[in-house]
Amino acid sequence: MMDGIAPRSEAERAFQALRAALLSGEFAPGERLLPAALRARFGFGLTPLREALMRLATEGLAEGEAQRGFRAPPLSAELVRELMGARREIEAICLSRAIRRGDAAWEAEVRATFAALAATPLPRDPDDLSAAALWEERHRAFHLALVAGCGSPVRIGLWRNLSDRTERIRRLRLLRRHEQAAEVRDLNAEHLAILEAALARDEALALARADAHLAATEAAVLALLAPA
């Protein structure tokens, strides 16, 4: 299910299943998404799978190749910088508006999502995909709660798309955080610092802390992608 909307057709269910698998890192960057293999794996028909792949391509979650079908998007340093840079920019715009416009309900949602995130353990190793999925879900909920107070459906739509496209980047960082290059941080402390500044309506400090938080993730992933 995506954004509270129940799947309405086999194509929708195929889209949701493939989307979840791509975001969770079940397909390696650049891996071919062969319809026959996907059919055997997920049980959907070829037509719904092709429709799902085309839809995923429009959202940047799959990449079409002329006469060769689709593949999982490659993950390069250039793409990481581009996506994370755009995410940092739109998050700053939304958070700035939220701090100026957010009401008591916004404050309560930010506190509630932070409490849920802080109580969620990080995955213990790269194979702990279920723990990573739960942490990622609550991490997204917290950041969404922060920016949702901006009151702009268009801006939130842009934020959602960039959040989806950077989830694979964050997942790489999350599952490999024990490696030296990952530069382990106290993520709960970072999130709490953003929350406190935002709810204190200290716009400059909240924006600085939020950007530093995202920039640190970007830097850690770039370090993991760097040649040994």
C-alpha cells in the first residue's frame, strides 16, 4: 500500500511489489529487470509487470533501455550528489515553511513520529532487511512530519518523489553502517536536535541541522562508493 491507497488492480499490485523490492535494495544497481524472471518471482502476468515497470521508470525508480527492457537504476557518485542535493534543497524549502506555518497538530505529529523512530533499533547487519525496512519507514515518517506543516501539496509531492529516489541511497548507508567508511553517527541525537530547533521556531538553526544531517548521509554513501 502506498500513501494509504489500496492496490486496485494486478498492475497496481505489481507496481507496489516491484517498488518495494527496488527501494529495499533487493535488486543490485544496474541489475536487469527481466519480465520472465519477475513473473516467476512475483507471480504477476507479463502485461501488468510491463505496466509497472513503465510507471516505475517515470518515477526514476527503474531505468528503461532501448530494445533491452528495464534495469534497476545504477548508483553512481554523480547520481548520489544530484539526488541528495535536490533532496536537501526541497527539504529546506518545506521545513522553512512548516516552521512558519505549523500548528499544534504539526508539533504533536513531529513529536510522535520522533518517539516512534527513537524506539526503533537499527539493523544489526546487511542481511537484516526487515529491521532496515521498519527503521526506514519510521525515518521517512519523521521527516515527512517535519515538512508536512508547509501546507503545500505540490512541494510535498516533490519531497515524496525525492525521498523515494534517495531511499536506496539511505538503505545502503544504513545496512553498511558498521564499515569504517560509513562514519557511524548518533542518528537519534541528530533527529532530536532538528526537532528541538524546529519546534522552538528557530528557522536558521533547524535548517542548518537538517541540512547537516542529510549532507552527512550523502558523504557517508559517497565514501562507501569510493574505489578501495
